[in-house]
Amino acid sequence: MNRYYNAADLLVLPTLADHPALTVLEAMACQLPVVASRAGGIPEAVIPGKTGLLSASRDAEGLADHIDTLLLHPARRRELAASAYQRFLERFTVDRMLSQYETVYHEATSSPYNRR
């Protein structure tokens, strides 16, 4: 799968779906900037203007403008790609996510409300 990401200049994900955006995380791991709709779990991963560009759902013109911007400005595209990769490493690697789950479970099980 990485060969497809590596052949791309950016990821474009127009969606209305309310789901976690695994595709976005995969692209970020492959150092691609993201152009996507502000839907589902995408805004949790993508910081607008820092790791990618977001548009409102159903805003085809805004999405097209973001695509044009990144295709016409390779330096900006590289800057967003580097930031996307850094954010992936800081927040979304398997080890990092497991650590976050462990913290949540530990806090939940050590709560005074769980003691009998």
C-alpha cells in the first residue's frame, strides 16, 4: 500500500462519513499532506494549515481551492507533509495509541467509583 502513497503528492479525502479516518493516518505516516472534508475523525488528526487543509463537507469549491494551492506550491506541500508526519509520530503510532489506551484504562479502574 505504501507504494501508492509514495507515488502521490497529497491525499484528497472528500467524505461525509462519521468514522475514524484511517486513510488519513496512513497518508500522514507516508509523509503526505492531507486535503479533506471536516468530517468524522479527520479533524482529530489534521490540524488545518499545519498538517493539511480541511474544507466543510459538501464544499467542492473549497476542496478544489485547497488542492490547487498544494499542487501549485510544492514548498508548502512539503512543509505540511513534514508536519503531518511529525504529528503522526507524536500521536498516532501503535505504541503511542496503546500507551494512551493504557492510561485511560488505568484511570478508569483506579477511580473511586469503581471500588466496592
